[in-house]
Amino acid sequence: GLAPKDITARAGALEDITSFLAGKGWPVHLHAILDSSLSTVLNAWETVDADLAALRFAICHADQIGEENLRRVSDLGIGLTIQNGMSMRGIDCSPTWGEERVAG
């Protein structure tokens, strides 16, 4: 399973690099699995003064995305790229994430 790591201390750096890259017209694809990580990414991306949808920004994985963050993704118009990893390794994550979260 994947244990949570607090990435909020790096949020300022994420905002800076995201703004820089968006200003250059570059797309960004960032890997985030846990809903807490997704919140940090979305908090940073919502501060960027650019059309992230037009730049084709995307979050890869998003295995544990919750309803609120799914709405935020939709509001930003960014993409999600999803793997079928949970169908292959869900049982490995159940001790950390819980049976209910892995099942559904």
C-alpha cells in the first residue's frame, strides 16, 4: 500500500513552477494518488493565471480522488489519466487504505 506523505510544505514551489511553465505555454502532467495530495496540487493550480484546460494540464493516477476534488478537476477543465492498477494491486493497498476504499 501507499502511505500518505505530507507535501503541503512544497505547495509554494509547486505554484511557482506551475505558473512559470504555464506562462511558457507548456502542459503539465503531475502524478498524485491520494486525495490529500490531489488537494495540494489543485490548490496550487487554482492560483495559476492561465487556461489550464487549453494547456492540457492533467493529473495522472488519482486513485483516491474524492467527489470534491473531482468537481475541482472538472471546474479547471484539466484531465485525469487513470490506470487500472487497483484491479491488479488493490489487495496490497487494503492494509493502508482500508477494505472499503479499495473495493469501491
